Amino acid sequence: MTAEAMATVRVQTKVRSRFLGELSNEPGSELFLPAGIPGFESEHSLLPVEIPAYRPLVFLQSTERPDVCFICLPVSSIDPDFSIVVGEDDRATLGLPAEGELVAGEDILCLALLLPLPGAVRTNLDAPIVINLRTYLCAQVVLTRCNGSRRLAADGRWEREC
Amino acid sequence: MLVLRRRAGEAILLGDDIEIEVVEISRTRVKLGVKAPRNLPVLRREAAAVAGENKASALASGDDIQNILRLLRNSTCQA
């Protein structure tokens, strides 16, 4: 479904989630991914969900597949010094201006996907989910190694992985 | 590895179904166009590794969520 077609859908729909049960999908609240994300190229619509009991986690629930639900954190909560350079191809995918500074929180939001490990959590800050806050276009921007991976260990500290 | 030289506008074929064309050459990068069957994923190499991470992330269980929250709250308590 194209972004334009989705924009014409005005009725509230329900989205099923294997984690979160049945969710209400308010019109215009979903994120549209023109190119999907690596490994999920056919996933073009994700519903961002925040639940008070699960804060600070942000869930990105597929609107098509209940079994596809990504667990995320705002990158700034992991690395306050995080920086990203969005290349021209990704800017075009996200509907961002071809040039110019992108301000986190105004122009874009970056989320890090969390990867559970035994006793720990890992995240790759070189592959953030980037959201255009004006259009809700979304893409996973894969960087050549700049920020690296982080691991949340049992003592609660985010550590840089080599 | 087979190494071929191509100019902008030239292409190479992989089997009967895949064509890779050099669309544009700049000083530091090459723009490639890929024609391939829709069921064949075409990824940058660094994106292929990310695909595996994404699949693992999407398979997280309810217990994993609780473990993540517990670790995050350890972090908050230490702040």
C-alpha cells in the first residue's frame, strides 16, 4: 500500500500484536517504510507503541503481521553524544531535504533496535531506525562503522563493544 | 573473486535474471542499478549483517522484554 493510499484510510483499525494484544491504530499514527528494513523488506507499516508499564521501551509493531514487533529505545537514551549523517539515498527515502542539518527531535527521531542476549541486551548504533517527524516516513539507516554497538550489562551500564 | 572494469552505462549479467549497471561514477562512489527477481533480496553488504540482527530482535519473547526492563531499571537506579 502506498503512503498516499494509507493517508486516505480514515477509519480506526485494530492491530494485533503477539506481545501487546489488540492495539488501536489511530489514522495517521503509523510509520511508513518505503523500503522495509533489512530482513523485513515487505514490512511497510509499523505502529509505534509506548506503554507506561514498559517505559522507556518503544515497540514498533507491524500492522500486517502480529509476530513482527521490534523493541526499541531512543538512541539519545543510550548515547547522548550519538550523531548521524544521513546520506542522499536515505534522505530521499525519508523525504528529507537533500542537504542541510537534521535536528534530532525536530526533523528526525532515531530509535535503536534492541537485541536480547542471555543476561544482557545489545544494540547496533550503526543501524538506527530513523523517522521523519513531519511525514512519518521511516527507514533503517545503515552506516559504515561510526557509532558502534553497545551492550547493556547486568550492572546497568551501556558499554561500547569492540 | 572475479574483477571486471565497467564504465558508466555499462552492465554485467549474473545468470539469466540479474543485471547490474553502473549508473554513475563520482570521485568517491559508484551508483549501481540492479535488476533482479523480486524474491531476491538485494542488500548492501553492511545491511546483510543488520538483517540478521533485525530478525533476532523481532523474535524477542515476553521474558526478554522483562529482562530488558530489569536491566534498564538497574541503570536508572545507579544514575
